[in-house]
Amino acid sequence: MAVEHDVLDAGLAEDGKRRIEWADRQMPVLARIRERFEKEKPLEGLKVAACLHVTTETANLMRTLAAGGADVALCASNPLSTQDTTAAGLVHEYGIPTFAIRGIDQEGYYRHLGAVLDRHPQVTMDDGCDLVTLLHQKRKDQLPEVIGGTEETTTGIIRLHAMEDQGVLGYPIVGVNDADTKHLFDNRYGTGQSTLDGIIRATNVLIAGKTFVVYGYGMCGRGVASRARGMGADVVVVEVDPTRALEAAMDGLRVMTGRDAASQGDIFVTVTGNKHVIRGEHFELMKDGAILANAGHFDIEIDLKALKGMAGEVREVRPEVNAYSLGAERTIYVLSDGRLVNLAAAEGHPASVMDMSFADQALSLEWLKNNIESLEKRVYKVPTEIDKEVARLKLETMGVRVDELTDEQKAYMAAWEEGT
Ligand code: ADE
């Protein structure tokens, strides 16, 4: 039977397969889960609609779910992150229904979300909550068919908690981002490396010696700041949370307000998850040649509408780099239209960290299916056993051994009598 799809070009499929296999070499934990899934078929017959960045790493997750017996279809969770080679490979080499074309407009983006929902999924696997929102707003009639879901990212989980609080969440969802083996690694090392990678691929600027401003000091911000610092930048952090700001200061970084940072920075990166973090009052103060990028989930962190309103002219000066002229004296450069620079201008997080995030996804889906009878319409954490198992497997595949407690130490940890 023909595989349903909407991808750019079937001719890219072979290249896509080679790239997917390359990523697979760095995803040994997921490969082990795939081997087990192939034998045990724990997801047999489960209809899954996935809305994720269409990358080689995601392709390996889709292969794993299909190996477990799931009937899976994929659409993109961001119009600029799709790798057309991967999308073609998924359809024409692996037979997985895929709806994703890089650079597609808003209407096409939602048409693709609609296409995976047209298949009447029992499970959603989302990154950013757009699929879940569409289902709850425009496809309410399908809600009773859905037994559960998973969510990949911080931004999505925030939206899900808002739905839970308002009592509108239609089914249980596992927030994969909250697993330690997800956010401590993917958010920090993945966003850290891939954001610098995106900025460098887009601009080829030297990071050493630049004043590099990071907005937000959560796990992603910490990763970006530490990588920029490692490359020789003078890193400034802008935060609203006092504890996080204190942490940045004690990590040896300069902490200041958005207005103070605006006049000092050479490169600006937003990773807050909030909107209009860099706005008109900041553009006014920026130096000629300032470079702006976003690595947060949505393209709302830099107020591009305001910048367009202030600019005489906007022109593309290199792929992924738009120049905004502010009078005769100053030009500000925005990367990837303020969309996730690590996925739009580079290839997203390296496979080695996505290995853990997607192992969490695959095992959470299995857990959801096995426990569905007892779950309520709530946001669930990834069970600790899964989190620890993913860490254990990752260490094993890295050839790293952990120590064990002696019986005496176990007894000491369980006792209260022994003191000074
Ligand atoms: N999110 C960030 N990096 C990613 C990647 N490489 N694949 C899928 N989702 C991602």
C-alpha cells in the first residue's frame, strides 16, 4: 500500500537514509530498545501521531516505534527545522507516513498537523503542544479516541499544565522533558552545542572576544552560556529569577538588566520561553552589527514586528541572516527569522543526547500503554525507573561503570541512630 505523505522530493530519500543511519550510530540506547521492541512488539497496533522536529534523530525514534508494532505518522513541529532528506527517507526508505516540508507557510504547517490527526491517532507525541492544542480546539470530537500522549519540551509542558489547571486537558500526557536524562543533557549540552553551531554556520563569526548575551539561565541558558564561555566569549546573563541570576553570578558570569546588556552585546541569544524578551527599547540601544538569535521553542522571544517597524530596509545577506537597517548608522542582524537557530541554521541537538531523550519517549509510550487504565487526565512525570534505566543504559554503552553501596552503607542510609 502506498505510504501517505507530503515531502519535498522522493529523490532525496537515499541521502536521507544515509544520514539517518549516521545518526543511529550515536544512538545506541535507542537501538537497544528497538531490538527489544522488534521481539516483543509492545506497541502492537497502537496508532501514534507524532509532531516533532523532522531530523535524523527523530527518524530513528520513528523506526523504533514502528519496530514495536506502532502505526506511526509524523509531521513537523516547526516549519524551519525539517530536513527534507530525512522526511523523504522516512517515507520512501522506511515506509513511515510523513508530512513535512522545510520552510512551509503557516497554512501548510497546520495542514500537515491535520493530516496526522486525520489518521485518528490513539496517542499523540508532541514537541511544543501545537498538535495537542489543535486537537483540543478544532478536533474535540476526536478527543475520546485518544488514550494518552507524551510531550518533549519545557514550553509544551507549561502549556499542558495550564490546560490541566483549567480542567480542559482531555487525556493523560507524560512530560518527557522533566526526566533527568532529558533536561540535564538534551537541554544543557544539546542546546549549548547546537546553538553555537547554528550561529557559527550562519555567520562564521569568531566567538572569542565577543560580548555574548544569554537571556534565561535555565538548563538551556546554562548550556549556551557555558559553551560560549568555553569559546572565549565574555558572557552576560539576563535573568528575572533571583536564584538563577545568583547562580549565573557565582558561575562567574556578568549579570545585568536587558537594557544594560543591549548596549554592550555583540551577540544576543534568547532561551527564556517567554515573549518579546528583546524588544523596541533594546533595539534602540544596540550597537551596529549586533547579531540576534533565538534558541527558545517559539519565534516570539525577539519582537521582530517591532524591529521591522523600526527598520528602513530588511534584506537577506547570507542564508539564515537578515539585515535590518536602523537609519544610516546601524544594522542589526537576525538569524533564522528568530526561529530556533540550532535547528534552522544547524541540525539540532547531536544524536548522542537525543539518544536519551528519545529513549525516554519510547519507554514512556510503552509505560503509558501498559498503565492506561489507572491514569487520569493529568500531566505525568516520566517514572523514575525509566529515567534511571536510560541513564544506566547510556553509561553501559559509553563503557562507564558506576560504583555500588556496600551493605554497611545501605544500612547506614536507612538508619537514624548514628550521629556525631
Ligand atoms: N530538538 C532539538 N534537537 C533535536 C533533534 N536533533 N531532533 C529532534 N528534536 C530536536
